[in-house]
Amino acid sequence: MRNIWVALVLGIFFSSANAAPVDLSSWKIDGNGSWSFNSTSAPNDSADQALNSIPTVLFNDTNSQGLSLAGAIEVRTTADDDFIGFVLGYDDEDLFGTNATTDYILVDWKQNAQSGQPAGMRMSRVTGGPIAAHGTDTSGDAWTHTGNVNTIATATTFGNIGWADNIQYLFEIIFTANNIQVSVDGVQQFNVNGTFEDGSFGFYNFSQEKVRYAGITEAPIPVPSAVWLFSSAIGLLGWMRRKTA
């Protein structure tokens, strides 16, 4: 009976936090990337970006604070060694600086050191203007992480380690008005507090072809009351074990 009760309480909690597949075919494209859609576990829950191009973003075009996004990312080639990643709080045309209030978070990951840029994963804040205007120029802000791109954190374990060819990495991103968390293969890479603009989730490629974002799911971040319920369930389990010991 004890196990049934605990399973019921935990089941209520976890069922409320179940992630739903995301149909990426309704997302928008900025930049001249070539994005196509395919299905893994659900229709159009995966996207491929085919070109070695100026920065390009595939984004959901809706305010996304209070949500978590999860899935897998993989570079499906041994050619090139440049940038893959994500944007948070993104608005349409932010890449080109046409919005007067451009202010979003960029998480990018480079495979190898090149032209003054190290390998590894960084989180940057992009404000004030374009980062796609200089194409694949290694003197542009998107490459140098200067000017309109200000680095605010480096990854915990991938700070100076690049991605590997043909390896699928599992990611989870949590996005709120005051906190951003990014985990890769279950290891937290960023946990950054601040004040962040609301806006879109998006996938980011710069000068890197054949990248796949697969099995994308989305879920609401549990509210404090749900977290309290989970903690209470764990506490109840411990109390029951003591009582029956």
C-alpha cells in the first residue's frame, strides 16, 4: 500500500510536467540558412540546417519564458568546425539589427580554435545591432564575440572543449525572466541569474553545415507549488520508510 500511495503522489507530479513534442515546421527562419524538417518520435519534431552560411536562426516566434526546451543536437559531417547553438529571448530580424530593442541571449559552441576564437561553449548577450551583416567574416561580432556580442559566461565542462563530429548531444534549456539554465548530457553547463528579455527559443548556426536538432520537446517549468508537492512526496516516502523500518 505504501508504494502505491507514493507512486500515485509522484505520478500526479510528473504527469503535470510531461514534455510535449514540438512541430518545428511552424517556426520561422532568419538568415539564409537552408532548414528542412523531419520526424523522429513525432511529426516535424526535428530540423536540419544544410549550409555553411552567415548566422541563421530557426525560432518559434513566441514569448517563451517559463518554458523548458529539450532534445538532441548533432553535427552530421566531418567538414568544418564552426558554431552551433541556441538563442533565447529572440525577436524576428534581431540577427540583422532592425529592431531598436535588440536584446537576446546567444549560446554558441565552436568545435576548434580558429582565427582568434577558442574551442568551447559560451553564453553571450547580444544588444544594440546586427551580428549577421558581415557574412562569415572572422572580424565580425558573431565571430569575435565583441561589439554587439558580450560574453557573460563559459560552460562548466565544455568551456574549452568543442563538439565532436557525428555525436548526438542531449540538451535541456530552462528560460525564465531571471534565470537561464543549460544542460548537456545531463550535466549543467550554465546557471546564470539576471534580468532577461522575453522572446523566442531558437536554434543557431554560423558557418557550419549539416546540423540536426532532433526530437524537440517543450514543457512548462514547474511552479513553486508543484516543486513543493514533489518535495513533500519525497519527504512522505522517507517518513513511511522510517515508520515501517
